[in-house]
Amino acid sequence: MSMNKSTETVSDTHLIKAYLNGDGQAFETLYFRYRQQLYGYLSNLLRSSSIDPDDIFEETWLKVIDKLPAYRDEGRFSAWLFRLAHNLFIDQIRKNRNRTFLSTDQEDVPDLPAPEHLQPADVIENRELGEEITRAVQRLSTEQKEVFLLRQQELSFKEIAEIQKCSLNTVLSRMHYAIKNLRIFLAGSRKQIK
């Protein structure tokens, strides 16, 4: 495959075919296209877990390499990628079933650079709100949290249903309850601050 074309205009299907025909650079392009999305999803999903997102991230890409020859292009590659990561996550939960899944210490939310147009008080308020949202997301059930995080990665509800191996109605219900619970958690958090 000629990588002279902008890699943004090359389809996933074309990259996969090129990789399967021996073009290692095609796989590298595919990896760099999805690495941030996948890592962000795993980091948020596993934030309050004893499972290391780096391990599942690496295992997912190894699984992609292993399973790519059998991949059928029935939809978006990203949905297939996230389904592999989801399955590895479920496998890890099963392995750790006898161990404590939630950690006892709260991880700090990393400081993000503030937009220049905000006043210092606004920056502090936005950071506090971001921390509240992060804590609220971690309180969701695993299924609700996963639906919420996958939607943040712009996957469709249909793709999420395929990943979670459930009906579209179940996914929509999980998202509904995730939003409802987030509102409740955030409202309670705001009352405690006042």
C-alpha cells in the first residue's frame, strides 16, 4: 500500500487488506488511528479497578493481530476493536472474581490545561465539576459505565449492543439509567458542597 495518500482518507478496510498482504505500515496506521480512543475507554472503564488498563490495551492489540485474518468487514472496525477489549475486560473480571474489584483509594484526576479566556475561579470550578463527573461515572454499574464511555467514543447504540452482546433496547435502557444516575449523583454532590 502506498502511504503517500493522507492516512486519514484511507479506509480501515483498505488498511486491513494492505496489512494482510504484508504491509506493516498499514497496521501501524490503523493502530495510531485508534490507540487514543481505545486507551481512553479502558482507562475510564478501569479507573477504580485493580486491573491495569495497559495490560488489556496491549492484549487487545495482540488479539487484533491474531484475529485480523478472520475479520469480516460487517461494520466499523472500531466496534470490532472495542468488542475485543470488552471481552478481555470481562475475562479479567472473571479471573479476579475472588479478589476485590474496587480499590480503596481514590485516584486523582489529572490536571488539564485551562482555556486562556477563563478566570481563575472559573478554572477551579470547571476542574471541580470534572472531578465530580469522574467520580459520578465511577459509581455507575459496570454495564452503565461501559455504555456511557463507549458513547463518549462515538460508537452507535447498535455497535454497543454488539459489544455487550445484548439487545439494542437493553443498551438504550442502560444509557437512560446511566444519565439518570449521573444526575442523581451530581445533584447529591452539589448539595454536599453548599
